[in-house]
Amino acid sequence: MKGGPTVVVPHEGGPLRVALLGCGVVGTEVVRLLTTQAEDLAARVGAPLELVGIVVRDLRVEFDPVVDRALLTADAEGLVERADVVIEVMGGIEPARSLLLRAIAAGASVVTANKALLAEDGPTLYRAADEAGVDLYFEAAVAGAIPIVRPVRESLAGDRVRRVLGIVNGTTNYVLDRMATEGLDLDIAVKEAQQLGFAEADPTADVEGFDAAAKAAILASLAFHTRVSLDDVAREGISGITADDVSWAAQTGHVIKLLAVAERFDDGVSVRVHPTLVPREHPLAGVHGAFNAVFVEAEAAGELMFYGRGAGGRPTASAVLGDVVSAARHRVLGGKGPIESSYADLPVLPPSAGLSRFQLRLDVTDQPGVLAQVALVLAEHAVSIETVRQAPLAGRGGKKLAHLVISTHLAPVAALSATVDALGELEVVDHVTSVMRVEGA
């Protein structure tokens, strides 16, 4: 935009017009809060908030009685152009992106819970909002009701964040927790999560780690002042986790969690999502059900932990309304929220970069000298063994087998990958059953 950013004139009297895009579980709760807390919200903002329209895909659908059907519309473009604040909870990339850009161009501040859009094309929205002089808030896009975006983006702006580590997907945490506490198989636990409303009819985004990866990209971008997209995140979901994996985790003093990990190194940043063994004594091991928890490690502030409900209509709506109040207050009093900070422009390192602890599980021939052969392979690749545990195993094809559980010290990720390949080629190794990172040890 030529001539510098647009200056938004403070609101002068009358209510602020609020448009809502989407009226699913979260959208309905947003309407409820706007309606039932209208007086309190007006006092906090300095002006009433008037919901002037709700965009829905199908006007024939029945909605909660709290939703005034007179506000329902399919004219999304017309609605966003006459609003002061636009709330987007419809999800997906399009038409959400086009509608938010249209709203920004029309001078509206926007609040979104759309992690997929922010992870894929956040810079376009940031740039548009900055040029238009309006706010872009997205606390609800990461970890539901937990206030994590604002602390990382604002409270720690004077510090250097080194690491963000946490459980950011409530569905997978519920599934893994049920597998650990009740011995359920993964598919049964997923169906249970669907029945309770924690998982969608198609749980792929959760189970395969896409949802967590989008949130990891957002947090890494904020924490490290570097643009990180969804494609930059190394991702592994929980679809391969078995009851046997969960059982062995317990036997070795761990629980399995799907973790998002973002780290800053001298030569760049690493962002990844994967199933992880967490020691039972670590605080993350005690995060049960659909709850989320995020650790932030900063140079001056040290370790900070944020914990709470990471999913659900009411928790997410709470985060949305917090952003609405901030954006609306700026409309009334003037001022503007923080803009994108990407000055560091650090390179995103490949998945093979960095160091990690690992636990390897192998089915091997049960005979003298096998452990020595396995240990030699690890030594040749500079992977140091911390502990080894052996258990008898039912034979296959006439072979007498044993199960080895090897925990390593910190080792280069690239070296570990080469080690696993080499172990698979040993004649005495029947099968490499599992390779899993260990965090928090």
C-alpha cells in the first residue's frame, strides 16, 4: 500500500459492529458469550458490541436457541464489509482467507481461530493487517483457552525464547491417555474420542499430527521471530502407536505423548511434532484427557508452563472473546496490537539436525554375542547406550527371539537414523520394532 499504513480513526459513539463467520460448536459459544455477557463486555471495551450478522453454509440447519436466526446470512462478502470487528471460526483455507483479506481491506479488525490458515499463509494476513492499520488476533488458534500466543508474542518480547515444548492437541492426548490408563487399542480410543466430541468424524488432522504441526508453526514463528510454515514442520502422528508401545513405555517409566517441539539453535530453528516418551515424573506426563500443556524456556524468564483445556467450544470461545475485547478496545480508544515480528529470519533446519535421546526396541535372535553386535553398531555411529533391557519373546519361524529395549544418551539425530538402518541389516536383528524420542529426561 502506497503512502504508509492506514490510520484507523478511533470509534466515535454507538455500538461496534461485530460479524461472525461460522456458527459451529465454537461459533455458537461465541454468540452465547456475546449475548449473555453483553453488559460486561461493553464496560471492558468502552462501547457496546452489536452482532450484526452470522455467516453459515446452510440456512436450513437448526441452531442453538441462543442464535438469532434473523442474523443468519449467506452473504459473507457483504457482511464483512460493514463490520468493525470480524470473527472467523469457520476453518479451512478458503473462503476464510479471502473473506479476512476483504474485511481487512474494508478497515475491520479480525479475530481468527484458524490455525491451518495462519500456518499456511499467515504472512499475507499479517502484512495486510499492518498496511491497513488494523488488528489481527489469534489466541484461539493455539491450545484453546490457554493464553499462550499473547505471552509468547508480547510478555516475552523482551526476552529470548530458546525452546517451546508441549501437548497442543487435546484429541491425541485423550486417545493416548486412554490407551495408557485403560489399555485400549488406538482405534477404540479414537472412536471413544469421536463419541465425546473431541475428535471429528474424520480424525486424520489430529491423529496424523497436522493440527499439532500447524500450532507448532505458529508458536515457532512467534517465539523465534522467524516465518515458519506448516511445510517446515517435521511431522509424525500417532497412527502407528500400538498397545505394546504403550505397555513398554510404562515398563520403562514413561508415558507416550504427542509433542510439538520448537527449538532455537545458533544456526537456525528446528520445529517438529512426533510421539514422544516422557518420564513419569515430568509435569507433561500428568496431563490427562483432552487437556493441553505448553512449556516455554527463555533465557531470562527460565521455564514457564501453561496448562488448561485445549479444545471444546466454550474454552475456545473464551480465547476468541479475549481477542475481541482487545481489538474492540483499540477501535474505541485508538492504538493497535502487535504486528508480525520476523526480523530474525532464521533458517529452518532439516529434521536430521540437532541432538536427542532415543529409545530403540528390537526383536533379536536370542543367542550369545547378539548384544555385543548391536552395541558395536551403535558405537560405530557414535550413539552412546545409557541402558539396555532384555525380555524373552515368543519365537517366529522356529527362531528363538528376545526383545531388546535400548535407551541412548543424547545423540545426533542423523547418526541415530543411520544406526537404525545399520541395525536393520544385521542378521541377528529380526525386526526394529520401535524408534522413539525421549524428552524431559
